[in-house]
Amino acid sequence: MSDHATSPAPVPLRRPARAREPLWRDLVGEVLRRERLAQGRTLKEVAEAARISMPYLSELERGRKEASSEVLAAAARALGLGLGDLLIRVHSLLAARSASVPG
């Protein structure tokens, strides 16, 4: 038996945690919810106008579902927006969030 102790393995240096870049579905959901609330409308009203289920719209607003372009267009129309308007608002939100994420 040897009397010398083994040294512990070196601990790898941790990189500082980077903030996660927002996902498309999160941003779209946030824009839809902000617009709906700004109009003082309920989930039920907007879902009926868009001809999608209320639970599905809720999931979209919470960023839990990836919506098809048809569903996004219907939700946007129900809020009086075009698909381009929705895209511009999502882009603005993404630009603002990305500016705050260290690169």
C-alpha cells in the first residue's frame, strides 16, 4: 500500500449561465395576449371570432402550442390584425428581448 494520497480531479470551470433566447411560440403568444387584453376582450370572444377552441387559444397565448399559419392568421384577424401586423409586433418584441440577452 502506498502512503501518498490521490489528488481530487480538477473541477471544470463553469461558464456563466446565458439567458435563453425567447422562442417564436412564446413571442407570438405574448403578442396575441397583449392585443386581446388591450382590446378588453375575453379568450372566448376571440376564440369564437377566430373559429378555434378557447383552450387552444389559451395554449397559444401561453406559448405551449406551435400554431399553423392558418391558425395564426385566424387569430390575428379575430383581433383586427393582418398576419403582417402580427409578424411586425413579434419582430419588435424579439428585437427588444434579444437586445437584453448577452451575446
